[in-house]
Amino acid sequence: MHQVFNIMEWRKTRTEEEREDIPARVPSSSNPLSESQSQVHVNQESVSSTSRSNTAQNSPVIPDLVAVISPIYQMCCLLVAWLILRAGVSRNTANIVLKALHFITATALELIYVALQSSGFNTARPSASVDVPLDIRTVYSKLELEPDIQRLFCCPTCFKVYPANTTLKKCNYKRTPRAHACDTALWTYRHTKKGRIQIPRCLYTTTTFKSWLQYFLSRPSIDKCLHKTFSTKTQHPVPQERMYDIQDSPFWHTIRPDLNSPYDLVFSVYVDWFNPLGNKQAGKQISCGAIVLYCLNLPLDIRFLPENIFVVGMMPAPHGPTVWTIHHILDHYCNRIMEFDLPGKVIPTSINPDGIRVSARVYPNIADLLASKKFTGFGSPSAKYFCTWCTLPKEDIESLDFDSWDLRNGDTVRAQAQAWKNATTLSEKEKLFKQNGVRWIPQHEIPYFNPVLHVVLGMMHNVLEGHLEFHLRELWGLGRTEKKEKQLLRPCQIQLPRSRRSFYGI
């Protein structure tokens, strides 16, 4: 645009100079032109044509208008990307805005071309196609905002992953070598304009850890926070009487020898299942699971922002994996994590564009009670050995004598899980599970993972939604007043809030 404004200013100055050089036109009279008047008129036309010829020869050649205003296209793409990513407009609305911007820029280019041509400038006519995309997916591609999404072909029942070029028609997964196969159909058919085509029945959507780390570390603010945490919490920690964050905990002190660089990252994994249609008792029940990582090296105020978390994958709906089939999902998760175990890989960052060694480890496994049991291989709350940290049997659940609890050991749990995996029959696996309350999961193959110490109960339901307080005060009676005691003598006096009735199965 600066080039266009400079050319217009030059044209204005040039026109004023030409007007000074051209003699004034002789006014016409009612009498016939005399010979001298005709000669003056001919000389004037000659001077004017010569001036126009010199002007055409000396007028600058303007480059392609589309190339001159290409930054405008970039700004249009950024505007629409902001609308859909931050303002929350729908994809259809974003596409309508793109079409409107496409029309506006095309019209503006045509008007600029006409104005320059009428002023005597030599410029190429803008092409009919304008570089403003018509679809938001094209904007993602141009701005490199599209994550590296991978969709894995899997069985809709047991979630076993197959290569895209598999020739199998039905799933061949078996719980044990002597068990029956899953035998679920892997393919379905869709009618298109080109005819009937074969497509997978189920896809597991995931993203690559490397591409997310490149995006994550390319932001200067993240680089600054990582260096600050490494300097204050790892290299030169200040002793504190209270723990304000996990970086002040004894756990962080135990892993400090492995944190030799700001780019030795520590992550926590959170897993949960939810109903995308809403938690309605009378509604359709669909279960969709998410596996999410967040970086513990970041300060607490930005740790859980959407742009700072890594969504490992979305487990396919409509039903979640069972304790027998969840290892198919976790195999892929563990393979991604182990790629960046120490010493790590070289990845470019905002401070080190040529690349620097980056490592990543996942320690705390956080989930609610049911998801935690399934995700870490322990028995459900109704199992004989219901606890993750001790082997207190269910019949002694009311025992509050801490010294009588037999605490679990990570190495022992790993050995028990390996024995369960090596069992060749279902009856043998069931027998081992009843003895130990442990099943094998892929996390047991991660060398630094402790299946006892690294399992943390999520605080969302207990603290943020108030279920723990309600359980203690209303059901156990802690802090009850005399008035409340009298009310409880009447039947059915405890009124559960609507948000907690489904939690307690009422």
C-alpha cells in the first residue's frame, strides 16, 4: 500500500508540472478560424499528444496489485481464525465471513485497478481469483494452526488398532490365547456420488506429542516461564514452611536430579469419561473419554489454560473401554510418552531456533475414583482389595487403625501385574486378580512409573463440586447442630441437591 500511495503522490506532482508546460487553449469565437488560429490549435494538439506520449513512456509500471496487498489477505485470515478460536463463532459463520471478505477484497482490487488505469498507470489487471480462502480449514492450513491429527483405525468394541491397509473383515482380538475372538465387524459401507465405498466403523483420534511440543516451546512466554521455574524451584529452591504447589513438595525434590535443564519437562496425565450429550438420567447414555497432559513446570496460574494442555486423544464413543480392553488405548499413549524419555530429542524453541534437547516424563496419574482404577489397573471400589495404596480387604473397610494397614509396594504391584499378563487362561487371570486386586496395563512398562505413589485422586468432584463436604456433613453428621439432629429423626429428611442426585444414584 505504501507503494501505491507514493505512486499517487508522484502522479499528482507530475500532472501539475505538465499543466505548467502546456500553453493555454485559445478560446473559440463565432467567426471562422483564421489561419493563425488554426496553426495555434494544431500546435496545441501536437504539444498535448507529445505530452501524453512522454507521460505514458515515463509512467511507472506498478507491480501486480494482488502481490502488493498480500498482507491484507493475511490479516483477513487472522481475523477469521480469531473469530472461531477465541470469539467462539461457528464454522458456518466463519465461512460466511470469509466469503464476505473475499467479495470485498475482490471489489476493492477492481476499483483500485480502474482508478490507476484512468490516471495513466501501467498495471496488470488483477486476476479473478482472490487469495482469501473460502473455508476455515484452508485458513488453518495457511496459518499452520491445524494440529497434527492422526485417526487410527480400531475395533469399535475392544479398540484394538489395525493398520489402514488391513484385509481383515472382523476383529481377531482375544483376551487370552485360548479365549474366543472379539469377532466384531471392522468395516461399514457408505453411498457416495462415486458409488458404494468401504470405510472403517471406528477411528481413534489422537495427535503427535512432537508437533505439540514444537508449538508449545515456540512461544516466548512459555520459554520464559520454564527458565524461571528451573532457576527458582529446581536449581536454587528456597525452603518454605508451606507447600503452595507441587514444585514445593517432597516429590519434586526426589525427581530434581533428573531436571538438568529448563527443557526437562514434567507432565501430569488426567483421564475422565463424559457424556457429550449431557448428563441426563432419562437421556441417551454415551461415554467418550479424554486423555490430557499438562506441564507441571509452568506456574499454577497458566498451567491449566487450554493453549497449554496437550490432548493425547479422544476415546471413541458410544461406550468406553473396559478393564480388559483399555490397554489398546494406553499402548498408543505410552509409546508417545516414551519417545521423549531422557535424554530426549532435539526440538527448536523460541530462544533456540536451531534446536535443543527436550525431554518429557509423566508422573502423577490423576482421575476420579472409577477412572483411576481403570486407568491404573487396580480393582474397582467394590473389589476385595479396593484401595490403591494398601491391601486392606473390603470386609475391614471400617478399620481406622492405620498401623494394621498393609501398604502396597510399587515393585510388588508391577510383578503382580506381569504375572496377570502372562496367565494363559481367563480363569487363571481371574484367580490372580482376586488374590492381588491388580491387572496389567501398559504403564507398568514405563521404568520410572510407580503404580502406587504416582496415582492421585482427582479433586474436581470432591472439592470443586462439594461432594466431600456434603458426604461428611450430611451423611456422616460432622458438625450437626441439635436442630439438625431433631430433623434427622424424621424419615427422608436429607434432601439431595439436583446436581448430586445422579452422583449418589438417586
